[in-house]
Amino acid sequence: MKPIFKSILAAATIAMMASSAYAANSLEDLLEEVKKNRVSEARINKDREAEFQSARADKQALLKKAQDTLKAEKSRGDRLTKQFADNETRLAEKEIELDQATGTLGEMFGVVRQASAEAYGQISTSIVSAEFPGRGEFLKRMSEESKGLPNIQELEDLWFALQTEMTESGQVSRFRTQVISLDGGSLEQEVVRVGTFNLVGEQGYLIYDDKDEIVQPLGRQPDGYLVDSAQEVRSATSGLIPFYADPSSGALLGLLKEKATMMERYHAGGVVGYVITVMLAIGLLIGLYKILTLTLIAGKMRSQLKNPGNPSSSNPLGRILTVYKDNKNVDAENLELKLDEAILRELPSIESGINIIKIFAAIAPLLGLLGTVLGMIATFQQITLFGTGDPKLMAGSISMALVTTAQGIIAALPLLLMHSIVAGRSKSIVHILDEQTAGIIAAHAETEKA
């Protein structure tokens, strides 16, 4: 061990000498430096040992303090447990004393709470609360939160709330309030309340949202005559005004949001419905055009009948008279053929378009039947995919089936009427031409015999 110790000492000495090569000039200086370092290290170790001893004492103190706190909390817990048990006993005794003290008043308390609950359910949803907001808070507190017997003031407030609702249910009242528009804005306006049935504002019928306690217009107003009667009530100052009231306080009016308008029903017909509409429009335009042109032709022919000696080329009768004028010298047979030829030349312009109207009138119901078939096919496809649990899934296809049938019939009726009118006018014109032609031939034949 000694050689090893000497080697270590020699290595340490060499290392210290190397580290102090620039600080020490002799072995004596190096020895002094080693002594100083040794003393410094001993002092540091002593300080560290003292610090550890102090920390150990502190930890012991903290441990003792925690043990004392635990003991105190256990004692407090036992005390609180005993106090809780005593309180439960006293509470049961007090409840018995309360029942004995209230006596028959306990039954009155139950009746008051029940009446308050029923009144709260009615008043909180009543449109009268739109004019008198906050009426339901007292009733809610009486029915849910009150634990003691009601006093005289609370009983009077309950009676006053019930009496107010009964009185206002038979009155027409005007008041100003904030009305929430459909776009989210708010505007103060005058509102007319008709009993407990309806609210009427500038937009028409209004509804009262009892959850948020706000007044807002219907998402979709009813038919125009209903809204007009409501506006008459709003603008009237006295007298008896007929009014369409909703006895369900807005529930029936709310169902109007689901009611389809005429335009929505029309679009339910889909492509088939649009085709029927185009055919109806084209047929009516052709019919109107033919009525106009045939009316003008008939007017010119009547003028021509007053002046047969001066034929005009602007009307069919004038052109036929021109043919007669140019062929007065031929025999009756040839004249008849030439006049028949002239009438045949006039027929296409007179009867053009009439058959198109007739064809459209025949095709429109067939297209409606086609839409019905397509709608039923779509309905059965939806039943196959989704079943019959939700009828709304099939409503669109059924609407198409029914609407296209109605559209086809609706289109056929005016087209048939238009065809009848146009065909009648064209026949009357052709009849005049035939009549005049027969007269001309007869007169010409008599002239030849003479």
C-alpha cells in the first residue's frame, strides 16, 4: 500500500506543481499553497456538515408539526361527526315541531304551491306577458323555491296575478315593445294584443317566445285576407272589426311555416311541370296571335262585302273576287274550279297553328300522367331505401306525382278553350268565302243561261 500511496502522492504533487507552475517559484511556495487549500477545504466541509445538521433539525420540526396537525384534524373530524349527528336529530325534532305548529296551514301551503305552479305554466306562456314582462318570476319562486308558509303579501300577489290574466284575456290592448325582425334586428313599434289569442304588428301577425321573452313576426304570414283583417284591427280606434283569431295562441299560425305556397307547389312538378308550362305558354301565344289575325281578316272581309265591285288583295275575299274578275268570260264549271283553287290557297294561312293548339291540349294531360308515373317510381325507390318510417322522405315524390297531373289538366283546359275559339273564327271566315264563292258561281251560271 505504501508504494501505491507514494505514487498517488507523487502524482498529486506533480499535478499541483503543474497547475501552479506560473504561481510558485520554489517548493516552499508550493507547500504553502497546499496547506492553504487544505485548510480551506476543511472549513468548507465543516460548513456543509453544519448545514446538514440544521436541515435535519428543521425536518424533524416539520414532521412533528404535521403529526400534531393530523391529530388535531382527527379530533375535529370526530367532533364534527358528533355535531352532524346531533344536528340531524335536532332537525328531525324541528320538523315534527313545524308540522305540529302549522297544523291545517300545511294543507294551505300545498294548495298555494300547486296554484302557483299551475298559474306559472299558464302565465309564462301567455302573450299577455309580452305587455307585462317578468310576471312569472314571482310565481316560479312560489312554486319551486319557497319552503315556508306564504305571507299575506305573497297571497295577494298570487291573487293579483291570476286576476290580471283573467281581466286581460278579454281586452284588446295597445302597447309599445321591441319586435325582433327576421334578420336579427330590433325595432320598437306599436303592437295590438287581442285577448290571449294573437299579437298584431306592422308585419302582420306576431308570436311571443316565452323562453327568451321576445316578440317576433311569423316566419311566413298567412293568406292576404287574414293579414288585411289583422291590419284593420291594428289601425282601428273603435267599433267592431272582424278578426281572424288563433285560439291556440299562435300554434296554428306557426304551422303555416310548413304550408307550401303556390310557387313552391308549382316547382314541385319538376322538369315535367316546366315542360307543361312551356307548352301552355306557346299554345296561348299562338292562340292569341291567331285570334288577332283572324279578327283583322274578318274585319277586312266585312269591309270588302260592302264594296264587292272593288276587290282588294289585302284580304282573302278580295283575292277571290279578283280571281272572279279576271275570269268572268269563262264558263261556270271552269270558274268554279278556279274559285275553289283560290279558296284552297287561302286555307293554309287561315288554319295555320290551329292544329298545334289542339296537339298541345292533348299532350299536356299525357305529360301530367308521365309526371305521376315518375313521381310514384321515385316514391317506391325511397321506400326501398329508407322504409316507411318517415313520410316526409316521400312527400317530395308524391307532390311531383300529384302536381304534374294537376298541371297537365290545368294546361289542357285553356288550350282546349283557345282551340275552340280559334277554330270557330277560322270556320266562320271559310264559311264566308264558301258562301260568296257559291253565290258568284250561281250568278255567273244564270248569266250564261240568259
